[in-house]
Amino acid sequence: MKPSIVKVFALVVVMTAALTDVAQAAGPAKPLAADPLPSWNDGAAKTSILEFVARVTTKGSPEFVPPAERVAVFDNDGTLWAEKPMPFQAFFALDRMKALAPQHPEWQTQEPFASLLKGDMKAALEGGERAVVQLLMATHAGMTSDEFEKIVSEWIATAKHPKTGRLFTEMVYQPMLELLSYLRANSFKTFIVSGGGIEFMRPWSERVYGIPPEQVIGSSIKTTFELRDGKPVLVRLPEINFVDDGPGKPVGIQMHIGRRPVAAFGNSDGDLPMLQWTAAGSGPRFCLFVHHSDADREWAYDRASIGGLNKGLDEARAGGWTVVNMKTDWKRVFAFEKP
Amino acid sequence: MKPSIVKVFALVVVMTAALTDVAQAAGPAKPLAADPLPSWNDGAAKTSILEFVARVTTKGSPEFVPPAERVAVFDNDGTLWAEKPMPFQAFFALDRMKALAPQHPEWQTQEPFASLLKGDMKAALEGGERAVVQLLMATHAGMTSDEFEKIVSEWIATAKHPKTGRLFTEMVYQPMLELLSYLRANSFKTFIVSGGGIEFMRPWSERVYGIPPEQVIGSSIKTTFELRDGKPVLVRLPEINFVDDGPGKPVGIQMHIGRRPVAAFGNSDGDLPMLQWTAAGSGPRFCLFVHHSDADREWAYDRASIGGLNKGLDEARAGGWTVVNMKTDWKRVFAFEKP
């Protein structure tokens, strides 16, 4: 070839490649739909979600899942909203204890209350699990269900996070809100399956997450039906009924939903049995762990943390589950962040 | 006035009244919608249902109830399907016991199994509640949830009622099926709240009643999560978890739904707490008892019957609740009846 022809040929090759790139970037001629997950960066995690939803909702596809079976379950603490410096229900219990303290002079000397009232968490927690249960029962039992709902509603309307100064209901993850909406727009029924108290979440789950009370599953204390002066009431008793954590999560799912989810979302080893139960179903399944990797915008913790993600990270790798790297996969963590 | 004028005046009054009657009977000029409850005879019971639904679904009405709050709860045995000569789950337990007997030679001498295998119900029931629990645990526990679902599905597909020779799923009340559909067409969410086993109802509730498993509430035994050779399973344990009957019904409603129903349907005193709980809510509420009054087409029983309606009849009268007289209010009881 003459040098000039070589040059022209090279130019044609380069131009063809460039035009192909442009054409591919532009995609098909039809206008692109608005991004349903705008707070998610493009990457493997986002792609895995979009691809799974496309697979199970495409009619005629061998992996099509009928709408009635599109059950998606979400852990709450650390998956839908933050859980540091401690699960937010613990702030509720402490605030409630302070509010009730004047009616309980004996708490000034009785543990764990005495230490808690002095703000000495470390001393209070020396009582171990028993101390936590005592605090929970003192603050969560002894009233009717209607009264408890009112107490929670009033608290959640004003209580603020100690670090950000935001309402706890603002400490929800914007990318997860988008994911909830996206799944519902694709006829998924979204459920919360949390170790937190079922009646602690219900008063605000519909407003904040779009999840109605009948789709909230959580831990509970026993309740009894009574007629008080002829008026029926449900009274909350100081006795644990069900712990919806770890191996309790698949049990809670079976009790409340009665069918196996096709998608499960968690962030800790306490969610692992729920993800295992979901993954073991036949047909297409989707499992995702949120990995707290962003110490600047949120918190960074996993293997070493109490209630953290350790075994789950290994199982996710082995099972090909999606692991969200908060730092790189999420454009925004909270809605209140400056974009 | 002259007599002739009086006559003309009287005629005008009479004609006006007559024309008004005709106009009212004819209703608005638009064509009437098809009757949503064709198996219900016209009468107070049917009218009370239609009027209640109109009141709570009319936008702008002071009694309007938003769709999300339109929760309707239904007892199952004796309310949605028949329960004579005994609750159908008891037939399942007996059939299951017979199927399992070859693996349990000890049952030949051990009560209540020995008497039950001989068909001597009376002797078997001398063991009282303990005998019933033993039968239930022997037939309902010891397998996984998936296995139990399969066992129930196979039984319900073929087992027949001893008197009518019909499948048990044909022993459902046609007027109640229409009522379920009518409520759902008006954006009610319909739930079963039954003393029967939650996992006994779920495998067929969607097909027969249009009620999905997550809207079935019932009695349960404990379940535990296990990994068997790495495969997650839920194992049914021989231990009672929750009795969803009598005062247990409002507790089950709170646990599973988390909001008070606006409408409740039952047929026995075991449903009374559920109806009381429903009725005591603020705003419009609807409570209905099915009264078994038709010995020809179904069965006739109430005050004297075990699991019958006694206190409930009095409370219904006092509270202005609807009592369905099966004999006069229902045009058809079962779909298989000749019209």
C-alpha cells in the first residue's frame, strides 16, 4: 500500500470505531426511560438488580415469576436505615426510660436503670442480655397496643440522631428507597423482616418506606386480649413472644408470608439465614448484602463488628450474591446530603 | 275549599306520591349495575352489606375509609365453609393418622390412636383436649414446611365430605365467595382469621377464596430453621405456638395485620372477641354473624352446639350487628346446589 492509502485506511478505521462507540452509547433509537435507581452508580451491583428484575418480569421468559409470587424481604437496621452508634430502637428505649423514671423511684438504685440514668452504658451492659431485656420490658410493655403506637409515633416525630442531628426517619438510605419503589413498580410485594420490634416499626413504615403494617415482620412481646369496663383492649405483656433475628427470620417469613421470597436484602450475619432460605428456592432468586464501607458519609464496619457481616461476606462470594459497596455503589447515601 | 277542589287536590297529592315512589324505585337514570351478590336474597342482611360498602367507599362522605385501611377479616370454619359433622381439618388428621399407622405399631395399643384406628371417636375423646393435641402433633409435626404443604395439597385435592360426597373445597358457601369478591372489588383487603391451622389453609386459600397465603392467619405449631446437609429447611415441631381462637383472634390480627379491621365476619362465640375488637374501633364498622339455621341445605345449630353461637347472638342484637339467617338470606348455600 502507498503511504497515503495507509493513512486514509487508518482514518476510516478510527472514524468507524468512533462512530460505533457513539452509536452504542446512544443505544436504541427509542428514548431511554428515566433511571429508576438514580442514587446508584453504574456498576455490577446496580446492573445485577436491573437484570434480575428484567429476567423475572419478562413474559414468556423461562424465569418469569407471576406477580403474586414476587415477594421481596428487607432487613431494616443497617439495610434500610442506619444502625450506628446503636440500633435506633435503643434510643427510643432510653428516652422512654428517662420519661418514665419519675414514676419509678426504685430505678435510682436498681440495675440496669441506675447506671443507664447516670448515662453509664458500660456499667449497665455488665448485666448482659438480661439487662437489655429488662430495659425493653420496662419501656415496651405494660400499656395497650393503641397506647404504644401513640408513644412511638410521638417519639419518632421529634427524636434526632446524636451525630447528624437529623430525624431518625431521615437516616434512611436513599438508594434503598428507590429500590423499594422500583420493585413495587414491577409488582413486587415488599416486606420488612427485622430483628427490631414489629410494633416499633409499624407506626411509620408506611409513610417512610411505603410498606404497610401488615407487611412488617419483627420481634414481639406477648399480647393479651381483655375487656376493660366492657371495652376491648390488647395489653402488651413483659414477656418475649418471638425473636425475629438470625434463624428466626425464615421462621418469621413462613409465619407471616407463607411463601418463600424471591429476593432478600440484608447487611449482617443476622440476615444470613433469611438469604440462605431465599437462595435455596427453585427458580430465579436474588440475594444482596449492603456492605458498610463508607466511614465518611456513613459508617464502616463488617467482620469485627457486633451484628456485623462476617460469614455473610464469604457466603455471598461463594453464592454469587450481590454485595453493595456503599462507598462506590451509592451516589448518595442519605437524601439530606448535598448532591 | 269546594269539594271538587278538595278532590282534585287529593288526586294531585296521591299522584305526586305515586310518581315519587316510581322515581325512587327506578333510581337514577343510569342503568343498574349487575347484582354483586346474586346468591343473597333481598333483605336486611344483604342491604346492610351494600349500604356499609357504599358508606365507606363514597369519596367526600364523612364515613369514607381510605383503601389502605379497608381490612376485612373472615373466620373460616362455619363462616366460609361448612364445619359439620366436625371441622374438616379433623378429617385430615384422621386420614393422616391412618396413612401413618403402619409406621407406628405402638398406636395399636396407645390412646387416643388405638380407639381412633378402631373408629371409636367417643372412647378416643375421653382423653379430652390432651387426646386432640396428641392426634394433631402426630399428624401435623415432624416434617418440613414444604413437605407439609405437599401433604395438605394432595389430601385436599381428593378427600371428600362424608355426607355430600363433595370435595371439601366444594363445601364453601357461594354467598360468602361473592361477598369476598365484592369487598375486594371495593378495594378491601380480605384476610382469614381462623382457629384452624395456618399451614393447613394456605395451600388452597388462594385458589378457593382468592386469599393469598400472606393474608391467612391461623393457629400454629412451633417451627425451627435448620441446615440439613447445607440445605436450609423449616422443621415443624410437636409444640403449640399460637391458638388463634377466641381471645387469640384479636391478638393474631394485631400480630399479622397491625391495624384494626373495619369489617369482621364470623359464626360462633369463638369469633366474638374478633367482632368486639372490630366494632370498638372509631368510625364505621361492620360486624356479621352467619347463623346456621338451615337443616335441609346445610346444618342447623347455635346456642347449644359446641363451638356454636350463644353469647354472640345476644351481643349482635345489642350491637346492631348483622345476623345472616342462612335459610332465608341465602338463595344458594353451595355452588353445587341445583338453582
